[in-house]
Amino acid sequence: MRSCFIFFCLISLSLNAQNPKLVVGIVVDQMCYDYLERFDGNFGTGGFQRFLQKGLNCRNATYNYVPTYTGPGHASIYTGTTPSNHGIVANDWYDRKQKKSVNCVLDTAVKTIGSLSRFGMASPRFLETTTVSDQLKLTYPQAKVISLSIKDRSAILPGGHLSDGSYWFDFQTGTFITSSYYQESLPSWLQDFNTDHSANTYLSDWDLLYPAERYSRTLDNSPYERSLSGKKTPVFPYTKEEIGTGNYSQFVVTPFANTQLTDLAQCAIVSEHLGKRNATDLLCISYSSTDIAGHEFGPYSLEIEDMYLRLNLELERLFQTLDREVGKKNYVVFLTADHAVVPVPQQLVDAKLPGGYLNVDSIVAALNQEWTVKYGEPLISKCKNLNLYFKRDRVDALGLSLNGLQEEAAKWMRSHPLVRTAVSADQLQEGGAFGTWENMLARGYTKERSGDVLFMLKPGLISGSEDSDEAHRGTTHGTAYNYDTHVPLLWYGARIQRGNVYRPIAITDIAASLVYFLELQRPASMTGEPIYELWHK
């Protein structure tokens, strides 16, 4: 105990003398840890290499819950806890009362600010605990919190409930918007930015940044990739005409959306005077196109490699702005990911590795059919995010035991040869001695939003058609396995220790470390622990 007390006293004394003027959090959507190694030869010196050569590389950072999706990932990074506490159990979940899926940031009580579209009807109302950004605003009201992304949830959840400005991409106009939850009009600097920097001004031909021989992958027309609409094969170049002016759902698949977001971040730094006040400011940036493209092309595609080589240049530009506007000794930056991704399952199958496709709907239909024979009607209302939601009103009407049915269904699911494990909601609520996978399910569970049974497929498997060629292109994420949970965690800034950390670090430890940079009390539900190597070897 005495050694811990001395350690935290040293942290306190150290940070009082070097409190940064700006903390920048960068989340790269769907970034696998090994991209840092595979693409390293083309990174140069200015972007990722500034982290790798002059910062701290936490090489064993992982997510400690499922599902590994964008919404839960961003919430966990900035709350320092897991979905069981912050409530964002998925990007969307099945709402039993409304009997429909609900998006994790949807808010029909607010309106779009910045356009006439519906894409601004969003807020952090479903986030059930405070973020480190909330704690910063509570403690130092003069501090600024700005959060930016292409995706709404990736801007809203990091900024928390008290953000000074959370802005995201409008798929109708190609500009950036917010909601009336935050403010009644866009700041003048963002209005000016939208006028001069709509998506159409960034659209260009997407060709390889470097000669093809410099890439780790040489196969362009891979059978595991989807092609953009209007293009016959997924090969370079992707011309401006093929992407389509005004086709913003395809624009965000390209690296040009990352460029637009970087320009927005640079504008925000200057216009909001970040790093210029007597309290530490927080800027949250989430690059989304890496995920949107990753779903289409997969982690071993030429497109993804080129996307990251171009992102490296965006990071270099961002660092240059921070150096110039804030000063090298006055800021701290961390970079991580909200999840990684499974290789395209068909690629695994063809390489004779474990993987493939399982039609989960057919399994649920079989159980419903069995229950129809046994109980007179089907009792599973919905399967979403590998959660089974029961028709609880019918269970009650039939006089059946909900807990008994949950365990019956969990046992039934566990009997399937391609299911790794299944746990009933009753078991998760009661707790107990779980294994590794069951503990990860428990950390991702809430009684209000999760299903009656949660299950996991075996490694390399995703839910999908087993006999459709088109369904066997592209990939997804969401599991407890390392291909989804092992992500980069890089730190750079004044007096941060340089080097590598190999011990296990949970994603929830990021916010638990930020509280010391920001001189804050730990937010309400934080369960993470500080990464002491940031300050001491």
C-alpha cells in the first residue's frame, strides 16, 4: 500500500508541473494492431512513426468485453468502463417495449442543426454514466471539449453529455452538423468550413499513393472484396465518376473523408482556441472511413493498406498543426481503435483455417419450431447482436418460467457444434464463476437492453448465408476473439515516457490515465486503472 501511495504522489507532483494545455484523443475505427507492423515500411517519420519512435506503445491493449462494435468502443474508451456500466451494449439493440431496434444515439426529441436532414436527430441520452469529458467540464467549466467524426455515435459518445461541440457528417449534404441537444446554431467557423469544404470539394480519383511494388499486398482484384456501386471490380483506380459526386455513402469509403475530417480538426483547433486557456482542453477525433472501407475490402486488401498510408499523412498534418498552434511541449495525444476486425471468413476457409459462415436465423427458427411443438407457439421475438430476445408477454401468459426458458435456450444453443458458448440473462445477473468468454459477455450485458440469452460463435465464423458468393465478400467484427479485441494504443506528448509496454492493458485504462493528465476525479462508473508506464519506467 505504501508503494502505491508513493507512486500516485509522484504522478500528482509530476503532472502539477507539466499539465498539458490540450489532450487529443484519436480513435481509428476498425484498426488492427498489426497494421502498425505490416505497413511500417511506408510510414515515413511524421505520422504513426512519431508515436512509435517518440512515444509509448502499449502493445497488448485489448477489449475486455463483447460485443466489439463502434458505439460500445467509443463509450468504453471515454468512460473508462464497460457496457455493463455505461449502457451502450451495441450500435443498436432491440427495444422490448417498442418492439423494434433502437440506435445507440438516436434521439427523436431533438432536431438537426446545420441542415434540413434527419441525420442530426441524435444525442448521448442512452449513455448511462459520465465520461472523462463530462468530468472535465464539471470540474473546469472554462475548459473546452470538442468532438469530431464522420459517424454520429463516434462524435457524440466521446464528447459526452456536456460537450461544447460534437459534430458529425451529414450524408445528405456532405457537410458537418450537430443536434439541438447541444446548441441552436452551428458556430460561425463551422458554417464557413461547410461552405468551403463540402465533400464534393474533396472528391478525386483514388489511386495508389505509392508504386504497387512498395505494398505488402500485390493482389488487387481479390475474390474477397466487395466493389463499389457502379464499378464492376474492386480494383484501382476508383475514379471520381465511379465514386459519384453527391454519393456521400460511397465518398466515406474513400480516404478523402479522412482528409476532410483532418481539415475540420485543424479548423477547430484554431477557431476554438484549443490549448490557449487556463484549463486543459480536450479534442476528440474519430476517423470512420477506415471501418467503412474495412467492411467492404477486408484487412488484407490493397485498399486498406493504401487507406492507412494516407491516414499516416493526415496524422502528420495534424501533428504539424498541434506543434504550431499549441506547442510541442503543451499537448498529449493518444491513438487507439474502437475494435479491430476478423479476416474475411471465406479467405480463412480457402487458406484451410478455422472460419466460415453460419445462418444464425435458421438456428433461431429451428428453436422456435421446437418450442411451437412443445409450448404451442414460437417464443423468440428477435435475434440481434447474437442476443435472443423472448416474447416475455407470451411467456407470462403461458405461465412459463422465464429463467427456466432462458436456461433451456442457452443449453440448446450450446449444443450446436459451431457455437462456442451461450449464457442466460439470469446467470449473468446472478454472477458466479465464469470462464473467459462468459466474463466478456457479462461485461457487455445490461438487463434492460441485452437479450434473454447471449451466445458466441466459434473463431472465424460470422453470421451470414452459407451458400451465397456475394455474402462471402467483405467482413465484420463484434466478437471476443483477438482479431476483434487487440488494438493499437499509442501515446505521445511532453514528458511521456518513450518505449514499449507488453503487459496486458484494458481499453478502460485509457480514461483512467487521462484523469491524471486532466487533474480530475475518476468519473462515476470508471473501472479501469492508470497506465503507470506513461510517467515512470
